[in-house]
Amino acid sequence: MIITLCGGGSTFTPGIVKSIALRKDELDVDEIRLYDINEERQRKIGVLVDWILHEDLGLDIKLTVTTDKETAFTDASFVFAQMRVGGYAMREQDEKIPLRHGCVGQEPAVAAALPTACAPSSPWSS
């Protein structure tokens, strides 16, 4: 199985990858691909993820770190989407907008996700 993490430059990525890797046999994982549009963040996280997979856990899972969509998604068995449209600037808005309307403004709350989902750059806004 090939698993692609969309938003691979996230600081959450190493923990997600480790959780997947610890279930390598159960999930039949052969390759993990990290995809992000922010090459600098992706590169830094990729170094850590490579260490986790190959040094810390000693696994033979192939790691691909890319900013190329074709490389990331071609033949992927599963895509794990964990990106934040608009980056940290939108995160601030995700938390503040619901508070102005008397709602909880934390990331896991639906009200906090709504502004991101409706952003002009969001795939769900069209």
C-alpha cells in the first residue's frame, strides 16, 4: 500500500507517520509519500520522518518527499489530507471568527473549520 500525506510539511506529520509505521504489517504499507506546496517546511519534516522510519524504527518503508502532484498521488492507495488552507494566517481566523459569534474557536470544532472550508482557495468552495 502507498499512503500519501497531503500537507506533509506539517509538524503533525512525524507523529502520523510513526503511527502508520507501527502498523506497517497490519496496513501492508510499502511506501509513504509526503506532499506539500511548502518545500522548505517539507524538507525539514522529511529529514525527521526519514530518521523515524529508518533509524528509530528500523523499517524498510520507502519514503518519498515531493512537491510534485503527479509523484505524490499517482498509484496512491490512500490519501491522508491534513493541510491548512491559508497557513497560519488562516488558522488565526479559524479561531477568532467563531468566537465573535459566541462559538468555540478551537481547531477541532466544526465552527473553526468552516472558514477554511469556505475560503476561495479551498477545494470545497467551488
